Amino acid sequence: MDELFRLEGVSYSYGDNSALKDVSFSVEAGSSLAVLGANGSGKSTLMKILDGLVYPETGSVLFAGQPLTEAALHGEFLKCFRKRVGFVFSEPDVQLFCSTVEEELFFGPLQLGIERQEAQKRVSALLDMLGIRGLAERAPYTLSSGEKKKAAIAAVLAVNPDVLLLDEPTNGLDPRTQVWLYELLDALKGSGKTIVMATHDLSLAEDLSERIIVLDEGHSVAADRKAAAVLGDKDLLLKANIIHEHAHRHGDIIHRHSHGPYSIHDEHD
């Protein structure tokens, strides 16, 4: 498979506060990657770097072999990059700004020079495919959290990107909308899209990711392995503060339970 992203020794700070330290990895076209880590480990910053919204203080980022820098990201490369890479923020309110949902879906294609007739076909197809035609004339601020997430994802898909970057995609979603999202992402993965997501949701990572990168609380890569190997490594998940463990006693029996977005261990001594 072709390599889309390559990061080498990437570091980033907010003032005196480090967000990422010496992060290196690559992402191949058509692959599915989850980035796990505790709050503050640098997941969201990493996603913004992949989307060219912020740039490393040290290290380098390449997209399709070209440097992803502020100086390079303009003209035809900028247009190509924005067509190929779509970013769904963790909070849809950051992303939605048009007066109606339908206008949100039109915005990206029209900005990238897609003819209005083609954009209309895309918008209509997405409204039906995602089951949100009833939201088309609604103002985004009137939507529920789940509806906003659907609108934000639809707006990104309207550009038909090769790569989907998702920051905490299940954040604030009810169970039914989570199932909708799982099914959608599984279908997009099956269609050959490259999916990179930052998440706390271990079940989402398990179901949809072939590979997992773990960021530790020191803002560095603690692991980069196949999904099953990471999710089966209790010590790694505990150390990275992705799950936690407590113990309680029933008579002479001590029960130890690991907890996180879902429990993956239940041991007895």
C-alpha cells in the first residue's frame, strides 16, 4: 500500500506545556488506525498536525511524500490536500457555521471548485445515505449533539476525501447514534477509505482499527502494534491511564477489576 503520512520526531508544545514529544509513525493508504491515550496525552494535537492545522516545532510531517508545512500548504497542494483529507472535530460546534445543514454540506465542495450540479448530487446522496434529509433545512444550533455529529460527518464526506481524521468520534453520542457511527465507519473502511481516529472508546478501536498507537502521559508513543496486541496488553493500558484497576475483598477472596470505556479484565485472587 502507498504511504500517505510519515511523521519523524514530531514535537509540539503550548507555551511551556509539552503536547507531543518525538512522535514518529506512518499511515498507509486504506489502513485503519486508532490513537489511544489519556486526557492530555496529545491525541487532539496530533490530529490537528495530521490535518495541517498546526505544525510541529521540531520534526517533520510528509503527506504523499510532500512536506506538510505552512510554507508548502498553499496553491494546488493545499487544494489537493483539502480534497483528500477530511477532519471531524470532537465538538461539532467548532465545525458547523452555516445557516442550514444543507448549506454545510455544500460549503466544502463549492469551496474546492466542484460544479454546483455535482455538489447537488453529492449532497442529496449523503442526506439519504446518512438518513438526515429531515435535518437539511434545520439550523445547526437547533440540533441535538448526535444530529450535529451526523451533520459534521456529512459535511466532511461531501468532499469525498480519501482520508478521514476523527477526534473522539463517539464523544457525547447516545447508544443508538454510536451504532449508526460504527456502521458508517465500517462501511467507509470497507470502501477503501483511510481512517485515523483519536479515541477513548476501546470497543470502537477494537471493532474498526487494524493498528493502534498508544500515547503515554509523557506525550510520547508508548506502543505501535496491531490492535489485538495492544488491547490484550493490560499492563500497557493501565500504565497509559486508558483503563484503571481497583480491588475489593469478599471474605478471603480479593477481586481485581480493570475499568475504562469498557472492562476488559476481571480477575480473582
